Amino acid sequence: MKWFHYVSFATMLTVTAAAADNPSVAYIQRTMKTLENSTAENPSHVRVMFYGQSITAQAWTKTVQKQLEQRYPTVKFEFRNAAIGGYTSNVLIRTADHDLYPWYPDLLFFHVYGPMDKYEEIIKRVRERTSAEIVIWTSHLSSLSREKLHEVRTADDERAELIRAVAAKYNCILIDLRKKWRAYLQENGLNFRDFLTDGTHLNPKGCDLYAKLIGEELLRKPELGDNPTTSGTIKTVSAGNLTLRFTGNRVVAISDGTGTPGAKAKVLLDGKPMDGLKEFWAITRPSVGPAKIWMPAINNIGFNKPLLEEDWTLTCLPDSTPDGKKIHFKLRGSVTGDDGEGWNTERFVSRSQRAIIEPGDWRIAWTLEYKKATLPEGFKVTWRSYPLFTRIYEPKPAGTRTLLVQNCSNQPRTLTLIPEGGSLGISAFVVHAPPKGKP
């Protein structure tokens, strides 16, 4: 057995020279300033998302979360890891419509394998649809396949170069994890296999090293400024009145807890309700496939018409084939009611046009083959449609953040609250604006 000195994550928090000298850390300074400025009396709120495939689903992300919570104990974090094992960029680009853009993180950690054009397109859409600051990195050292463990990707391969180019083009912090991983192995006389369970996935020591090499680069450098333009802006505006003129695509109200019980207010955008506009609706990720596999049964549900706030159920009918390659189904919305039948081999548009399913987005047949199983009788796929706006605002406890509108076009807008019954107790509005124009 080969023995080597292993240092746990708890003792690996020293920032390396490479991390300290990374100029792209400028592109997370808005978030880092927000974290640094948090106090017990005035806590910051920060949403952090991890997105990608199996590597991004591993335990290193929990370690980074814990590190951030320990470094910034007064911050009110919202963490979400929506990574999907086995989903390369050409598939993840479909689920991102449900998982990523509607959740609208402040800080996004993103890593995925697969076609680089789809990888770049996901980053591009994050830039166009959110104000998130983005952390990306080159891949750790791994074998070419599980069958050829002696062949290791040690070179700065084409993919690493393309990731560097994407980081520069879209103003992301780039962590050259591949370079740092190689240096760590060389300096400590270790082999890449010592950190893997197979040719690619990380063992506990690998997760600790991964977390160290990512976490040590999350630095606040005031001399670099606050990154006000390259990744979009977040501005807090005093609620002196209840008509807000803004430029952006997301507005959140902050409550001070002084609202009058029973008061309420209609919320209008440019003088109109938002219910009837398609862009202000979203759909959750559809439920998992048969045998409770972690992948969604359907990757993407589109829609042509404005949605309703309701639950949806797709039921597989008896004449579907056991292998799931030909599925006959019916669709029902809890408010819409029966909304048509279709086959997974054809494009499906429901009668209400509140559900569109492309043949290539079905994963049930793959799931059944992977699990060596057959389609359960009456198997159901569920999802929920929900608004990205508030119709009626009511007073909230102090510190509560309420989404008023999200996903409007990034141009000058007017948001109006029409109160009745007393004060609403809103102390401020937070306005999010993606970068203007395209990189």
C-alpha cells in the first residue's frame, strides 16, 4: 500500500500565491463586498448556486458552503445545488430553463463536460438573463477512461483553453484548477489516482482538495473595485414612494416589519398586471424517471401561452411499450384540467399551449435501460407552473424579501404598488440588471 501525507480541508485554508495573483477575481468583487459588509444588525442576503453534472454534485460543494458560512457568519445564504449527474452541456442546456435562470443566483459555480459550444451558450444565457457573478474552472486531472487508468490528461488540453476563452469573453472568474491540481500532485509526490474513486469521480480526499483549490480563490480585493458593470448590477433603492422607475429585469421588496396588518397593494408593471404575459412565468424541473433515478423524466417543458399557478400531471397510458421507447400519455393541469394526449415520439403541444414537449427531451427509455427495468403501470411525471411576479403585496415580517417582478426586458420600466388599508412597511427595493448589450 502506498502511503502519503494527507492534509484535511480544515488545515488547508492558506491562500496560495496563484490564487492571490488571479486577476479574474475582479469579476466576483460585488458578491465578495456584499459578504464582507454583512453585520448582525444588517445581514446580507446572497444566493449561491452550483450547476453542472456529477462532479459538481459531489461533496466538495458542501465543504465550500460550510467555508463560506464560517467566514461570513452573519450572511443569510441561500444555497442550491441543482447539478444532474451524467448530463453533459448539450443536455444541461435544456434543464437550465427550469433550474438556473428562474432561480437567479447572485453567485454561480459552473462546471460541466460536453460540447463547448453548449457550455458557452449556457454562460451567455446567464449573462443575458441574470446579474449573477460566475465562477468557472478548468477540470481536475483524470484518466481518459476507466479502462485506461495509466493514461492521464496532464496537458493543457483544448478544452482547458476553450474554458479560459469563455471566462475572458464573459467576464467570469477563472480558476485554473487543472494547473493547480497538477502542481499539488507534483509538489507532494502524489498520483492523480490517489484522489479518485474511478477514472473521473472524486474520493473524500479529492473532494477536500477540490474544495481547497476553489475556495481559496474567493477573495475580497477592494483595490479591484466592486465589479459594477461586467456582470450586471444590484442596486438598493430607498422606498420613499411606491412608484419605482428602474432599468433591470428583477425587483425585490425588503420589508421593515412596520406594515399595517390587513393592508395590501396591487402590483403593476408599466401600469398593467403581469398575469397575462408569458415571460413572467416559469416551470419547475419535471419529476424523476422510473426507479427513482436522479435524472428528470423529461428535460424541458416549453409553453406558448401565459401559464397559471398550478400542478401538472402527465400519466403514461396502458398502450405504452414496456421499454419506454413509445409512450402514449395524457396531460392534466390542476386548474387547466384535461389538456390533451400525445406520444413521446412526436412533438406535443397541449390544447392550452401551456405545455410543449420535444421528442428529444424524454429520458424515460434511457432510465429504464439503465436500471434494466420496465415502465410501471400508470407512471406519472409531475411539475408545477409558477409566477415570477407578485400580484398582491401584503406586509411581511422585518427582513423578508419578496420578489415583485422578474424576467422583464432589461430596459427602463415603472413598477407601481397601489396600497389600501394602511402602510406596506417596505423599506427598500433591490433592482437587478444584467449587463447591457452582449459581450
